[in-house]
Amino acid sequence: MVKEYRELIKSYFNEHPLGSENIGSFNNFIEFELQKIVDGIGDIAPTIIPQNVKSFIVKFKKISIGTPSIIEADGSKRDITPCEARLRKLTYSAPLFLEIGVYIDGVQRESFKCFVGKLPIMVKSKYCHLCNLKREELIAKGEDPDYPGGYFIINGNERVLIILEDLAPNRLFIEKNDAGDYIGKVFSEGGLYRIPHLIDCTKDGLFYLSFTRFKKVPIIAVIKALGLIRDQDIMNAMTEEEDDRVYVNLYEVSDLRKETDALIYLAGKSGISQDKEVKIDACYDQLDKYLLPHIGTTPNERLAKAYNLCKYIGKLLRVTKGQIQSDDKDHYMNKRLRLSGDLLSDLMRVNLRALVQDITYNFQRLVKRGKFQSIKIIIRDELLTSNIKSPLATGSWTAGRKGISQNIDRTNILATMSHLQRVVSLLSSTQQNFEARALHPTHWGKLCAVETPEGQSIGLRKNLALLCSITQGDISEEKVKKVLEVCGLKDKK
């Protein structure tokens, strides 16, 4: 019986070795997320273009990646192994190639495949030279066959990306602030955007919304600007019961009877002080791009956004009445783990924008001087390379986060495996946060109940359970429907 038990565990870890979650996330980043980020860049249209040209557009098309390689001092290019990268203090990385098209007056005049930078490759990932090698082959490559992958080699140092524990995006969380007032928070994540939204409920019953340029604007004004004008429709979408606070909010902006009135009102609140038409266009641009981008970023989703805001207010009203409880942020249903692929997506998204700005600047500078010849000569591959390599080498990530990348602990095999399974909360270790540090029942089977350090970081620095597995990517509505149908759920229609 014991022998069969050991064989079963051995078989499981052969298929799902420690660190495989990060490897799977990195593979998903290369195969799917990288192209999505490039597609999200859209058309690049410089404001300064050559004379006798009506439109000049640069488009990023397909992105691809090569194999980990190195260019020697004599100019020769060859593949490199992780062992050689460690010994020679090199970065284990692969070249990135991007197809670029140049359209002048709607006609494609230039199309080429360009080297845009080098991306560090995770050891034993799908794009590593060690992938699927047998024990004897790993030994021949200078690797310990018993050691897991899931880390990077930057300037000869082995660096691991720590798993981040974050609140689930696109979900309303209601809590009490220090003053005893209820507030609602939504981190809307869609496409290239991750926008925090804050809904304040003041003591006099007024609801205010804050996001990007709009700071504490009446939420009813935003709903009316999105196309839901009639007070009765707004009230029905919020609650089935009569509530004095809804009447108070509707009365507060009762003079806004058209979309344009609400848009001009919001423009005044956000400091947009141009002509009437410019104010309306600027407000629409803000509402389309930055208000609940997970619903959509086009004018077609405005009404859906209005109804979602009404639902948020309805939930806030029910919580304040005591009809439902406020959200438990420490419940692991309300958490998401950001693996290496998610972290690299954030990094690549920011640095691709920086590359676009650099290309646009260099293009416009050459056009002014009358020396522009081709887009090829103004793409600096070292810019993207250094901007990705530096955070991995230092641990300083986007949004001011620190310690994301760390030197892997090589004290012994157990220390290494523990480091690859580490999970860190974004909360500050200098603050109390008693509830966040406590062991929650939903941690069972997901996080180790024992392994956490003493001192300031207790409960904020955790480790995955040995048999924990993490799903990759978002779970779409269609996937949920298919699972329910397989379980026997039938449509009433």
C-alpha cells in the first residue's frame, strides 16, 4: 500500500513538477499574451509627416521569438545553454522579431520583419534548450536533472519572479473606511488598461464616483452622460424598493435632462475648459476608454456601463441596509495570483508603449530635418532589451512595486523549491492588517498553513501547497456554460 502511494505521488510530480505553474504561465505569455499586447497597440499615426503626404500610419503586425542565442565578439551567432550563461555571466535570452507595415495615403509602401529586442527565457520552459530533455541529456548540458526550472538567468544570476497575490479584477468590493462610511472599489481590467474606480457614499446619502480625471463626480451625472436619462429607468435599475437616498441623488442633478448637459457638467468638474464640442468629445473619450474598460472601450458599450453602475449602487444600498454582508476580501474566491506570465505582460505592455513613443519621436525629428528614409533605421532594439532586463535584474517592477524579482535561494534543494512556490501579498508589511495575515479557511489545499516567516512579513509572505494547481488565463462565460452543460444543466429555452 505504501509503495503504491509513493508511486502515485511520484507520478503526479513527474507530470506536475514544482515550478510548473510559472513555466505554464510563461509559455502562455509567449504563445498568446505577447501577440494580444502587440495587437492592442493599434495604428501609430505621427502628427508630423513628410510633405505631400496626407496620411502616414505604422502598424505592428505579427510578433515572433527565436531560440536562446548569443552573438560573439567576432559577429558569429550561436545557441547558448543555461550552464554557459551562468559561467560567462550572460543573460539567457532569445531575440524578438516584429513584422511592421508602413502605410502612406492608405497604400502599403513598406513591409519588413525587424529585430526589436531580446527577451529573457525561463529555464525549462517550452522555448528553452532544456525542454523535454532526458536525464542523461540534462547532465550532458551541465544541469542537475533533479533541480526544477521556473527561473531566469540575468547576467549570470538566477532570478525568480515571485507570485503576487492580488484582489480579483472587475469585481465590486464594499468595505467601511476609517470614518465609518461605506465605499465601493472596482479594479477594472481590460485590454491595455487597469483602472481603479472608487464609489463614495457620504453621510448625507450622496454617491460619488472617482476614476482617472474624474474626481468625486456625482455618479448619476455619469450614468446620464452614458445615455440612461430617465430618472425612473435609473431608479428601476438600482433597486426594486423605494429608497430616499436614490431620490436625493436624482434631485442633486435633476437639471441634467440630456446627455450633452451631463457631459458639459462632467467636463466642468474635471477641468476640461475648451469649446462645447471639444468638451463633449473629451468627456466621451474618457468615458469610453477609462470607465469600466473590462466591459468595452467603444461607444456601443455606454449603456451597458450605465446599467453596471446602477447595479453597483444597488449593491451598496443593500449592504448599508444590512440586507447583505460586505465582501470578505480575504476569501480566496476574491483573490487572483499573478504568475510570471502576468508580470511579464505588465512589463511588456509598458515598454512596448515606450518603444512606440521612441519610434514616433525619432520619425518626427528626421522629418523636420528632411532626412527621413525608412522606419528601419529608427528602431532601437537596445531600448526594449534594457527596459525588460533591468527590472528582472533589480526587482523594481511597474507601478512602483519592489522585490518582484529575487535571487533564487540555493541553500539546498528544499530552499529552492520553497522559493519557487512563494506567494507575496501587495499589502505593506509595516501596517497591521490583522485579517489579511490570519489563516483563512479558504486557504485549505491552496496555501501551506505552516510556512510563513516570523516578524513583519508574517501571514503576508506565504507558499503554495505542494499539490496546488493554478488555472491559466481568464475563465470566460462560455467556458463556465460548457462545464455546467457537461454537469447536466439544461437551458429552459
